[in-house]
Amino acid sequence: MKFTPHAPPPDEELTELLCEFCAPDSWEECDGGESDSPQHCSCGRPLEGSLTSDGITYVLDQAEETARDGYTGTTGIGNGPPYYVGSPMWAVVSEWIDSLSWYHLDGDEGARCEALGRLFSKWDSRLKREVGS
Ligand SMILES: [Zn+2]
């Protein structure tokens, strides 16, 4: 799933970035700037910003920690913003991992990202079976 952040028109002051579902038509797509952690719209959807290399490391570390908590782990972020209410923590982090496909990760980071992607897609199939969709 991909969400492109939208910014206000150039003549308006930039106060927030919104996802494509929340931004009015007059707002323009933007790259969201560089960040050390994933950015989210106020609705909770992850925004596709450019992560710094620290940001990529952060995402991989968080995802591995979440994977260790297991399928039913619900700690941390993801319980607040509307988009994620009722979602397990790993579902949030799984979208972060998806967004890493934007970057050309090699070596160790590429391998970590791939392993996490495989795990989360397995959990995703399991979740879909459970809710019967
Ligand atoms: Zn939104």
C-alpha cells in the first residue's frame, strides 16, 4: 500500500502533510522531506517521506522488535490514530517495511528487510483468514 503525502498549495503556509485520502483537491503532492522516522498523516496512515539512513535503521530495528513481540503484540504506536484502531502493532510496522521498497537496500539491510517482509506477509494472510475477508 502506498500513500503519497500532500502539502498545501505554495501560497499557503506549510503546516502539515496529509495523505491522499485526507488532503483537499487543491493540495499538491510533495515528497515530505527527509526524516529519521516514518511520518504519519493525522489519520494515522504512513506518509511516504524520504527516510534518512538513520530512519531506515530505525524502521528495521522497530520492525524486528515488533516481530519478536509476536503476532498478537499490540504495544506502542498504532493504537491512537483512527486508521490503526484495532490493528495489531505489526500491521503498522509492516507498512513501514513495505515503504522501504522505495530504497535500494543492499547487504545486511536488504536481507533484514526481505526477512521482515516475508514474516509480515505470512501474518497478513493469517489475519485475513481470521477476519474472513
Ligand atoms: Zn490521512
